[in-house]
Amino acid sequence: MEEPQLVGLSGPKERTGFQLEKTHEHARDGCALIIPDAPLDRSRLWGLGVPGTMDPHQKTHSQRKRGGDSTDRPEENINLGRNGSAPEERRFQEYPGDRVVTPLRAHDLVWNPLQNHGIPIGWAPSPRPFWDVSLLLMRLFYCDHFVLPLPRGHRFPMEKYALLRDRVVEAGLGGRESLLVPPPATDQQLATVHEPDYLTRVQAGKLSTQEVRRMGFPWSPGLVERSRRSVGGTIAAGRAAMEDGIAVNLSGGTHHAFPDRGEGFCVFNDVAVATRVLAQEGLARRLAILDLDVHQGNGTAAVFAGDPSVYTLSVHGANNFPFRKEVSDLDLELPDSAGDEAFLTAVEHGTRTALSAAEPDLVFFLAGADPYQNDRLGRLMVSKEALVARDRFVFEECRTRGIPVAVVMGGGYAPRIEDTVEIHLNTVRVAGEYQRSWSSP
């Protein structure tokens, strides 16, 4: 088989085109194919949701410009309809616009979620058809370029976010078509959780010395913008997950922020805000928050105390920060040096209990890297392998139950920042595997 070529189509919604191996018996006529026997044009694409396929006798924009004839295409390039037969009607749709063809790194793609339509895709040798697949690459949201200035020697590893994005690109898990910058959370969105006075003082830099100390970050305009973007990333990931099955915010997990204050390196509670926003938008009626960071999500627990529409689970170290715990719907506390078996037992029990009790429309998964055995603030002695098993279990349970998942990174404070980044990267990698197989039987 000839080496497959992967082409990315960058556009207004950062969409991507991938090649089909064959038309499967489950493929539907409602999905149009693209036949790029000539270089793809910047101003003409063939889109999803179009009955039938491109008319093989219709000249493309580039052929009209050069005077070529579209009928000289090899016969095997003609698109097929259901069950591999040529559709009776050959209809097409033109998407004008400045969309640029860019090379992407190939992934081992097997199934295309396509909003749970269950249409399989794969690789094929040239000549080959292409699909304009809008929802194929898992959407990843990042804001690491909005710098939060910290003094030298500060113990929060802010650089991990940029390093993670670099590793995601190097691993072929995302490119500019799927790595997206979220808008900042608005005042109205933040106010679904946080008190107006607190928001005003954060924005104006009028926090008290005690409040700044409790938050753990020095105030700056950069802190405000970065915090808003992080919340915006979780809101965007939640919306994307409702469409695609799984989406990831490459930051977030600021679960120690309360309505009236920040603490523990958390300014605004991104998951709490996103939960409220998606509920208000009518995208999710019931939600579950699976907080598998080593620290209890005390701010999140306080926000949703007594709210029957949101189920909060926290699996955390009993003797770790915060030292005054709040009450989640389910708190599973582990002793120091608990190890892999005890950790995974708690994760499995907690996840199953939460999903069964909540029957949620969406899950927010806080995939902290800090349970790791070498983490400075972890103390649970959990291996990297067990953290991968944690991730797989969560995604498998949610996939089996048909529950979309929005992932946020949470904490990670290993002396070697490469270890923290590797753990986060593993979470993204596993998320990508499950997102691609979301509709697989």
C-alpha cells in the first residue's frame, strides 16, 4: 500500500480533512466526499451533510483556472455512496472561503465520531477520496501564551503548560486545526459562581495581602487575563465535548477557588463556572465532576453543596491540603503512601458510584498529575502506569454509558517538570484514543 497522505483543511472552525479507506456499509449518503486528484483549492471545499457526492464531470475551481478537464480523473477516484455503490444523484455543495491546505502528522485513526453517527474511516492509497471531517481531531484548548508572571523560585510550575502543548504537537496529538485558543470567561459567566465584590477586587487588583497570600499568586493584569482564559478553556471544552464526545482544556482544574475567594493557586473555579454556564445554556441538565487530583476539590464541593443537579466526587489524600475539608457528594480519602492498588480501587468505586447516582449528561474530569509517587505535594505514591489506568477507566466507563467528558489538567508538582508533563500528555493521549473510538461498537 502506498504511504497515505494526510491533509488538514484549516478554516473558520478549524476543520480537518482525512482520507477514507473505503466506503463502509454503515457509511451514509449524507456525508460528502472530496476527490483531490489535483491540489486542493483555497476557495472550494466539499462539506459534510451533503447528500451524494461531487459530480465527476464538474470542473473544480482550479481546473477552470488552468483550463483542465475534470473528466480525465481515474475512474477509481469517483466517490461511492451507501454500500460502495455510486449514488443515483450526484449533488455537491461549495464552501467558499480562505481555507488553507496544511500538512498534519498522521494519527492511527480508526473511527470518526461525527457526532455519534458511527461512520468508520481509515487510510487508503492514492488515488483516494477525502472526507471533510469536521469533528475528527479532538479539540484541545490552550492559553499558555497568556503569561502569568511569577517571581523566580515560585513553586508553581507555570511552564508546564507550554511544555505540554509542545509535547502534544510533537506526539501528533494536535495541530493548529485542533489546538484552539479559548475566549476569556466573561464577567457574566464568572458571576454564575463568584461574588461580584470578589470579581471587582480581582479585576482592579484590590485584594488584601491575606487574600493574595491565600491565593498563592502575586496579583498582576496577566494573572487576571490568564485566569479568565483558563476558565474560558474549560467552558469551551465542555461545549466541544457535548458535540464530539471528549475535549480537553490543557490547563484548568482550579478547584480550590470559592465564590468569595481564591486559594491554593486557584483564582476562579473553572469547572464550577463551566458547569453553571453549560447548565444555563441548556446543554447539560445534570453533570458530574470527577475530581481525581490528589487534593480535595474543596471549592467545588462548597459551590455545589445541596445542588441535586451536580454530583461531586473527590478522591484525595486524607492528610493533604486543604486541611479543612468541605463535603462532596462522595469523598474517598486515602492515607499517605496508599499506592497503586488502593488508589485505583477508590477511583473505580468512586467513578461507578458517581456515574450511577448522577446519570449525568456531561462529566468534568480533573486528571491531576499530583498523585504521582515523586510529586512534591502528592504523598500517595502512585505510579505513572496507575495514572494511565485511572484515565482509561474513567474514559471507558463514560464511553460505555454514553457520557461525554471534558478533561482539565489539575495539579502536578514533580521535581522534574518532565514527569508532570509526561503524565498530562498521557491523559491527552488516552483521551484522544477514546475520542476517536467514541462511536465504535
